[in-house]
Amino acid sequence: MLPAPAMNQSKRELSRYGWRPADPARRPVLFVNPRSGDGKAAHARVAERAREKGIEAVILAAGQDLDALAREAVAAGADALGMAGGDGSLAVVAAVAAAHGIPFVCVPAGTRNHFALDVIGALDAFTDGVERQIDMAEVNGRAFLNNASLGIYGDAVRSPAYRDAKVRTLVETAAEVMGPSAEAPALCLVDDLGREHRDLAVVLVSNNPYALDRPLARGTRPTLGGGQLGIVVVDAPADSPRPPGRAWSAPRLEVSAPEPVHAGVDGEAVQLSPPLWFAIRPAALQVRISSRHPGASPAARLRLPGHPPRSQGRRG
């Protein structure tokens, strides 16, 4: 328990970023993936700790349908859903919570947990929490909290080496992977300047833009309530005066391809049928964190070039 002065300071920080007091959940349910993050949740005894707090903990078995389990929990009366697992599992449970208008709690237990860098949920969030609305993103109707990657980076998600990649080194990673004989996937899109990109090596679409230019904010986002997709593209090497990469933000994006596209959606390898329609869903998710949480990720306090300071509580 934090000392009273520290707790008051924490609450002031939370209020500053748009968090508001929340009533304790009457029937909270937490799903736990014991295999995620090399057994991180099991080692931390997350399920046992949850049950000690009166939270129903459901430990997932191999092959179970997480989406169906979450929907069954809501049908049985759950008024808050949580997930202890990786980004892919978090997105599944969060999508169910958003669809039913109930709070979602993130308990980071994955290998990297990009999303958990921005919204860190402790078990106390169920019983002594604060909440606010944040954005979600989707591609062809599939919700994601963090990002969707296409091209060489999308193929890389199928490899264990992806877990050690860094968003800030996306361009460098693509350059290393792409040898002289590499063949870029047939992807096509139009950027914010109206330029067509037909030889794309990498497309990364995130739920709000990443803080790509600040090393202290590596892999995180200044806001999850800006109402914009973050888009980063890297063109295949070519004899062209144009820069090989570009980043911009937009509420939607279309990517065309002649055949199904390998993609990584919140770290999960999937195949998507073209055309690919990306869209932001502003304030779609009611997320809850502990009232003792410091309030916002470090990136929220940084001013990025071309981006005025923004409160986490605003919906841009």
C-alpha cells in the first residue's frame, strides 16, 4: 500500500490523464494463459492471487476458444473482464468487453506486451480502480490493441525472432532481412500525400501512432485516445529519389493485394483476404487500471515533432 501523500499524488496524475473513479466490479472474471510469456502468469501465481481478491479466474487449456469463453462469461453475468496473457489474447477479451460495454483489465503476462507498456492493469483494478475510454483499431473487422504488420515484417511474426524485434528499429530490421534476392510481397496503398506505393516491404498499422523518434518512448504511444491509426511503410529497395520509408496518421487505410496476405495482428500470425480495410474505433474500449497506477506511460509526457501536447483523457 502506498503512503497517503504518494497515493494522493497518484490520483492527481490519474485525473490529469482523464481517469475517473470506478465502482468495484461485482462479478469480475480474469482469464489466465499459463503458457504465455514462458509461463510468466503461472510463476507469478496470478490465478491464485486473483481468487484471493474474489475474482473468478479461468485458466485456459490448450485449444480452448477464448472468444467463446469470454462471451459465455458475460452471458453468465460478468461485469468486468480481464486477461493475463500476451497481446493477441488481450485483444480477444478486450473486443468482447467493448462489444458488451463493460470494463477491461489488462494483466501483462506475455513475452513483450506492447499494449501493456501503455495500459498496465493490476489485479487491484477490479476492486479499487479508475477507468477511461481508449481507442481500438481493426482490420477487416478483426480488432487489435497494438498493431498489424504486413509484408516482410508480417512474415517475420511467424518466426520466434519476432519477439525480440523493436518497433523503433523497424526500418533497420527490414533492411537486414531484405537481401538482393528477397521478393517483396505484392501490396499496394496510397499514402497521405496521394502517392501510390506498389513495392512495399513493410506496412505497420498501429492503434494510434508510435513515438518512433524518442528513444525513451520506444515501443509505446503518446496517447491511446487520438482517434488515428499510426501508419509506417517501407518500400523495397529501388532506384528512386523518394525516401524509402514514410510515416503518417489517418483514421482509415486501404491496402490491396492480388492474393491473401500474411499478417501479424497483435503478434498473432493470421491470413487476411484482400482488400484490407483498416479503421480506428475511437473510445471503443472502457479500460480499468489500479488507482495506485502512476497514470500514463512515459511517452504521454513527451512532445513529438509536429504533435502538440495531448492529454490522455482527450479524444482527438
